[in-house]
Amino acid sequence: MNNLTIVKVGGAVVEDPTTLNTLLDDFAAMQGNKLLVHGGGRAADKLLNRLGVEIKKVDGRRITDKETIDVVTMVYAGLVNKNIVAQLQRRGVNALGFTGADLNIILSHKRPVKTIDYGFVGDVDSVQTEVLFSLIEQGAVPVVSPITHDGRGQLLNTNADTIASELARALAKSCGVTLVYCFEKPGVLMDATDDNSVIGTLTYDKFKEYQATGIINEGMIPKLDNGFDAIRAGVASVVITNTDGLKNGRGTRLVI
Amino acid sequence: MNNLTIVKVGGAVVEDPTTLNTLLDDFAAMQGNKLLVHGGGRAADKLLNRLGVEIKKVDGRRITDKETIDVVTMVYAGLVNKNIVAQLQRRGVNALGFTGADLNIILSHKRPVKTIDYGFVGDVDSVQTEVLFSLIEQGAVPVVSPITHDGRGQLLNTNADTIASELARALAKSCGVTLVYCFEKPGVLMDATDDNSVIGTLTYDKFKEYQATGIINEGMIPKLDNGFDAIRAGVASVVITNTDGLKNGRGTRLVI
């Protein structure tokens, strides 16, 4: 296997059946080896609300108590993952759903409590690439949900952008990896209200400059940190785009 | 691969953490190639109740409407499957969770409406054994949840006993298969109130006789029908037992 494209699809794309269908059409049409990482979006929040479980977040990051890890496992690894797998199979893509626990592909540890106790949130320790390599070479298309495990029986909620970056970095040791973050915007924008203001190429220095001036903010910051980490670790290409960009190759390309 | 043991573990075993732990200890200790099929038990009913979704069953069989297929997908393929996978990984078993949609291993069709509309319930059409064979030979232990798909993007709720029987029958074409139905009783009982009344060997004729006289009834009947179907299709051995029997080899053995 020489090349692999990893597409990370965000929650907002996943939770809208129309954008999800478009994404899956485009993903199915992509040539070559591929792997999909998905978030869960607001489906978990919706279920937590219906169950009367309080949603706790700090700076947009979910505090995952016992009941919440059960809910995100159900939603991400069950409902979202298996529907994507079935929809890809319908399109002739031989999808295979994964959490980090399956074949032990992603081992993590429960985030240590400093000022905030995030609960059952996992920070990635290692990615086992051989088994993924072997499956992809046999024609399988892994579909990875953002749940990992600690090797001691505990499932852990793990950021999907981070999982995509960790998988890309680990697999880049053995093949050329393109990592595409596919979300609801056409790329990193100079003006958040103008979809025509996509930054075509973003250097790390410019990222830090735009972050300081507030042009780049909120959820885009960890996404870009993950993306630049991937580039530094040898991932050939990192692109941030939407479903259109996935098809026509547009979006924001990161360079260091 | 010459031999394979398929263990089907029932809902009542799965939903009690103590019996589940015992089962997973014993399953992990089993030598040779193995595959686990699990039911969901009352966890799905509990979630349906909490969500205020009406539980509809006819003769113990679930009517699976749109909301119910989402819930059983979450519970069986998400919560139950991934916790079993993580617990097996903790025990050094290289578990990989499956629904029928994953790698397209079990294709089914929505049960046609005759007198009763079962909703999103799938009757199995085909089992793809090559990919399971290959994975098991590479050391993976498939953990199969009772969700299949129709190849057109629809997930379907499918009886776990049937899945175990279908997998056993398909895999028996290429290797010697032992199928163990592991549930809460030590075997098929002559007297439902006496756990010491296990029938050691049960022929099909005796089964039909005991069914006519009411000694064997309710949920045991489809389980035994599935078991005898498997024997007839070339499965080497079918045993009905509990977690103790899984370890010490006791239980009811089916013969034709």
C-alpha cells in the first residue's frame, strides 16, 4: 500500500441526512485506499437531553461521566457508526466499523485530573497500524468512531479530530497519507461570515498570527493544532474543507 | 483453520455484570479459534422505557419500528458490543465487534408482512464466511451483535440465536464447528424448576415429543429449532448450557 486518504467527517455533516448522503457519495467515489473517521454531533446531546442527563462542557469539551460514556458509546459506536457502515455497503464500499477497542487499534488513558475532571475522556497513547494496513490492503474500509479504550476494559470518549490526526501520523510511517478534515465550512475562513474567504494555503506562522488576532478561533484551533501536528509527523497533506471540497480538491491546505 | 467454537451468549447472561464477567473469563480461557455472538437482553427495553417508546412484542418477538431499530442498534451494536470487546481486550483476546453490515458478513431482508408486521426485523439471506475465516486465522475473535443489514442501507434487528446458527452452518462448510448456546440454565431441563434435571443428550424426536407434552416450551423451542437446523447442516456439535457448562463441558448435546 503506497497511499491512503483519511477523511474525518464532523458532527454537523453527520447529523444532517442530506449532507451525510452527499459526503458518503463522494467518499464512495474516491479512488484508492481510504479510511473514514466520524464525530457524533448533536445526536449524543439529543439523547442525553431525552434521558434527562445533564450535559456538561468546559470550553466546548464534554465532561464524560459514567452515564455519558454509555450514551456516547451507544450513539457514536452504535447508531452513527453502523448507519454509516450500512450506507457505505449500499454504495459498494466494504466498510468495517471500529472503535479503538476493536482489534486494540487505539489505546488511550483516562485524562488525568488537573483543574478539570473530564471524566471518561481518553488521550491517545498508541495506534496499532499493522492490522489496519492489512485490512485496508485486503479491500476493507475502516470507519472509526471516536471511542477508544484503556486496555483495562474501560471505554473512553476521544476527540474525533485527534483520532484522525493520530491515525494519520501513525500510518504515515508506512505510506503516503492525505488527511482531509471535512466539516460544514469550505475551509479556514478569513471572515467567518463569508464562505468565499477561504485561505488556500495556511502556514503555521500565519495560523498563530490569525489566532492572536482572533481571525481563527474556537473549534478551529484544536483542529488546526491536530493538523499541524500531523504535518510535522510526516503526513503528506492536510486539507480542511467541506463535502464540495472533498470532491473538487478545494479547501485550506496546511504547510509548515 | 480446522476447528472453530461459536459461543452464543444470551441477554440474561450479558445484562448481569457478574455472569458476564464469568462468561468472558471462561470464553477468554477457551483454547483454539472462537467467535462470540451476543444478545442484548433487557438493556434495550430499559432504554426504550426511559425514552417513553412503547415496547411491542408478539409471542416474545419484538416489533421493531423506526425508533426501536435505532435503540437496539445503539444498545446491541454500541453499548453491549463495545463493552464486551473492551472487556475481552483486557483479557488479552483480540476481539473485533461486528454487525452483519460490517464487511457485509450477514445480509438479510426485512421480514415480509403476513399477519404481523414485525417492522425492521431481518431474516438472514447469506453469510460471507471468507472474510471471517481470514480474520480468525489472523488471530481476531469476532464479537457479533444481533443487527444485520439489507444491502440497501437499512439495518435490521435479527434474532441472536438465529445469527449464531446461521454463522455456524455457513462456517461448517469449511471447518469443524462447535456451537454452544450459553444461557442462564445448565441445559434443557426435564423440569423447569429443577436445575439438576438437565437432559444430557437430546434427539430431534425427543425434542418434538417434549414439545408436544409441554416439557419444552417458550423461548427454548426456537433455540432448539435453530440448533437442530445447525446439526442437520453439518455443524459438528451443538450444546445448550450455562457459563459453568461452558467451562466443564456439561449441558444438553443435540443429536439427530
